Amino acid sequence: MFRILKLLVFLLVVGGVGLVGYAYVGPFFGADFSAPQDEVRVPVTLDAQ
């Protein structure tokens, strides 16, 4: 049972390191993580009494 727990912790750590590494190295390979820069205007009606 402890062996499976160690494996899961190891996979979580390796996955986290891989995700952080991809976040840093991804833009060099064409991955774009920036948010869209479109302006959105929506009229709002306030119902004040």
C-alpha cells in the first residue's frame, strides 16, 4: 500500500514539474498563454429604488 502511495506522490511531483516547465518553455515552441485582448462593452441597467 505504501508503495502505491509513493508512486502517486512521485507522479504528482513529476507532473507538477512538467507543468511548470511547460509554462516556462511553451512560448518558445509556439504555445500562446496570453489572455485575449478584445474589449467588450455590455450595457447594464441598474434597478435602484
